[in-house]
Amino acid sequence: MSKKDKFLIREALEEIDLDAISKEYENPEKMKKRFIKKEKRGKIEALLKSDFIIKGEYTINDDLTVSVDGDVYWNSNKPKLSVTFSEVTGKFDCSSSNLESLEGAPKKVKEFDCGYNKNLTSLEEGPEEAMYYDCSGCNLLSLKGAPKKVKVFNCTRNENLTSLEGGPVEVEKYYCYKCNLLSLKGAPKKVNFFSCDNNENLTSLEGGPEEAEKYHCYDCNLLSLKGAPKKVKEFDFSDNPIHDKLKKEGKL
């Protein structure tokens, strides 16, 4: 049965006055629970219309979480998502808002964008599965809570982020430039593309990827190339003390 069919069946069932039908057969406590649940579902419906833009079809599940076959856009300045999502098949965009946490975000999503939430310091309670994950331009203090496997991960421009520990370990493209990284410990060991450039306090590549197609670490403060990938096609470490030293020695 398709999600659309399930949605239509659920809508039809909600039109049936089950309270009236079962009045003589259910105890008062059960009736009360049903009424409360129906009331909560009504509130969720209202919040979905007022606080979100949904492009697709949604289902309110029995546990009162929401599944969406399509895209979701957060359209509120509230510090917390007003509805709890379970799965979104497309994009979930809550960027450039006022969020202080990711509580309520879908656990499974195709594309997730929470970038430029200046009050967001943690990724905990966010998605556990995603193909694309953007948390750039926030105020993250840690990557703990990020999905462990993702195709594209972007945590750039988090000026208080000093470590990649807790972040994804299986990534195709990893962007962590313009942060305040002191170490690359916690980075994935194998990537297609890795960019840690413009981290002015980064003096070593130890702990970083061991294998990459393209690796950019220019304009940092690298003092040596120890920890650089053993296997790489394109490696840019320009505008670093070690680059200037090797160039002066005629080794470049």
C-alpha cells in the first residue's frame, strides 16, 4: 500500500465519529485517552500549517510524530521545532532561524540544513541518517550528535568549533574550513574531497584523512606535513609556514 493510500485511509477514519460508535462499549478512561489524542492531533495539524511549509504529503503517526513524503521548511522564529518528525523523504530546511536545539528534527532524512542558526551549539537530537548534512555558520562547540555516515557534510564557519571528534566517519565530501580547529582528530580516514583550509590555529594534519582524491588545507598554520594523506591526487597546502619553508629550500 502506498503512503498516499495510507494517508487517504487515515483521513477517512478521522471523519468517522468513533466516540459515538463506541460510547456504550468503552470505559470512560479509554474514552478520555482517545479524546486527548484526538485533541493533540488537532494541535499538531494547526502547528504544521502555521510553523512549516510542507511540499508533499504528511502523516501524523500513532506516536504523534510526523512523517513527510516530500520537503519541509521551518517557517518560524521559535527556539525549538514545534512538531516532532520521524522521517522526511526529501529536504528538511530549518536554516537561518532562531533554533537553540535540534529536538524534533527527523531521525531519517535525505537532505538536512540547519545552517546559520547562531544560537545552535549542539547537533544532539538531530538526524541519525542523512545523505546531505549542512550545519555551517552556527555556533557549534562540538560535532557530537552528527550522523556517522553521510555523503556530504558541511560544518564550515563555526568559529568556536575546535575539534572534529564526534562527527561523521564515513563521508564522501567533508567541508570544515573557516572554523577554529586545533586538530583533525575525528576526521574520516577516507574521503573523496576534504577541505580544512582557513583554520588559522591548525598546525598539524595528524588525525586527518589518510586517503583522498582532493585535499585542501591552505591558509592554516601548518608547521609540517606529518599526517598528510599517503594517497591523494590533488593536495593544496599553500599559504602555510611549511609551504613557504619548502619553497625557500627549493623543494617545491
